[in-house]
Amino acid sequence: MQQFFGNDPWIGVLVAAVTLWSLPWKGMAMWKAARASDKKWFIALLLVNTAGILDILYLYVFSVKKEQKTTHVPHA
């Protein structure tokens, strides 16, 4: 492991912390994308690791916009 992190053990701690932070966000975002049959977002969330930033944006911005579009009922 020293070949990856050098002599600074805090880098390993930082990597572990970012992993623990992003894993639940990635799981929730991928679950929601799969349930919405949003294949492009699912693949993007699977391949791109942004420490949870893209996952959080999908959950609270992009999936909400999609839900609003599909659930809008025009008034008679």
C-alpha cells in the first residue's frame, strides 16, 4: 500500500472517508435511476466517481425535474 499512498497515512484515511461518504449516495442514486428506467443516468452514475457530488445532484435536482414532468396533470 505504501506504493500508492507514499509515507503519508492520512491519504489512506482520506480515501476511506471519501469512499464511505460516496457509497451510500451512489447506491441511492443508482437505485432511483434503475427504478425510473433511466439507463443513461444509471450508466453515468456507475462509471463516474465524483465523491457523491453527481449522485446527490441526480437525487435532488435531475430526478426531481423528471418526476415533475411525468406527474404534471393539465387542468381542464
